[in-house]
Amino acid sequence: MVAIHQRYYPHLVTHFSISEREPLAWAMNPRSWQLRAAVNSWFQRPETTALIEQLKQHYYGHLERFDFTDVVTYHRRLRERLPEYRKYFEAAGRRYGVDWRLVAALAYQESHWHPEAESFTGVKGLMMLTRRTAADLGVTRRLDPDESISAGARYFAHLHKRIGAVAPEPDRTYMALAAYNVGWGHLEDARLLAQRLGKNPNAWPAVRSTLPLLGKQKFYKTLPHGFARGAEPVRFVDCIRTYHSILVQATNEVLAKREKGADGENADSASMGEKRGTSIVL
């Protein structure tokens, strides 16, 4: 619980444990032997093991990556940088049917919302588009925030559509983000490798586990697109999930305050929250 909430309140620290660790169990009437047999049978199924692993990855898989300085900086830039580009994120989200906050989180991972960002490989702009991708999308000025955000959202929507409904959400979204980073061909290699290893190629936890293997000769020499730094898209997706969840919570808090109004106890608590740096005005 602390790991989850540190994303939203990075100064949160643990002073002591409330209790010792305790195992979780399902409680049933001892006379309900048929129910007990059904539950035991369900837990023994391979698909149940896969489901539990998928749930663990969905809720907790990205929590191990916590960088205090990075999260504090992100909270500050939500206030200082995001307002300047929010209208472009919202417009692109509406145009291509994507949550604008996801597009914003993707852009932050790429450039920290710096419109003139450029890497040593030549990718540029808020969405860090390659020259070829920009040309394919009709972008003439990669450093223009509006053009870059619109093109990046369009490219992500294209990847998401290309994966298809065969991959359920949120796995489909995570795989599209990975493809945005590592390229479509390498994502397909990771899915192919997952299938070879007896894993579900349409489940993100399985693909997440095979992507790093693209950097090992034993595996990449047998795949169509060869070597890739497969650990990078895993980190890429984990970071975007963190940035997105923080932004979602921040915008939801603002919306809730507007709905409650700014009088009485609600106004006092909102004011206290802002003074303590626990809420973000967007």
C-alpha cells in the first residue's frame, strides 16, 4: 500500500509496521465440501495461475520502479509544464480516441515535456519522433508541440489498432506502448517467443517477460528481427504506467473538488491539501 501511494505522495515514509505479515486464505463452511472441491480445482488450473500472475503484474508489477527524485520532479512539472501543452494532448486524445492523460504520460517519458528535446539517435520533439516516422505521418516540424503530439497520438493509436482485440485491455495498451518504444517488429518477436515458450502472446505479463530475452543471442538469432534492447520497453511501459496513474489521480481530485464546491469543510480540506503539496491544480 505504501508503494502504491508513494506515487501520489512521494514524501510518504514508513515509520513502523502496523502488524506482522499474515497469509491470506479463503474461508468456507467446512460442511460445503463441494464448494471446497470446486475452489481447489479452480486453483489448480493453469489458466488460474496465469490469471493470478496477470492480476499481480497489473496492480503491482511496476511498483518496484520508484525513483523519489523523478516522481517529485514529475509532480512539479504537472504544475509548471503540463498546462502549456494540455490543450494539445486533449485535442489529440479526442481526435484519435485515446485518453489524453496517457498521451501526456507517454510524452513525459519521451521528453519530460520539453518541445526541443533531441536524443543522440536523432529523434526529436515532445513525442521524440524519428525522421522516418515523422515523414510517414506528414509531420514537417518535429519541434512544433501541436504537430508532435498529434503525430505521436496518431502513431500510438495505429499500433493499438494493429495489435487488435485479440489482446484484452490493458494488455493491448501496454503492448502498443512497448511497440512505440522498441518497434513493431521486435514486439512481434517477443510475442512469437512467448508462444514458443508456452506463454500467452496476447498477455502483457508474458510479453513483458520475453522482451528482455531479445538481447540474448540464444533467442534473438532465431527471431525475424534480430537483436533488440528488450529491457528498455519494459522500463518504458512501467514508467508510463506510473506517470499516467499519477495524472489520472490528480485530474480526478480536481474534478471531485469542483463537484463538491469550494465552501465549508470541503474548501478547508482542499486548501490544506494544496498547502501540503498533496494535490495538484490543473
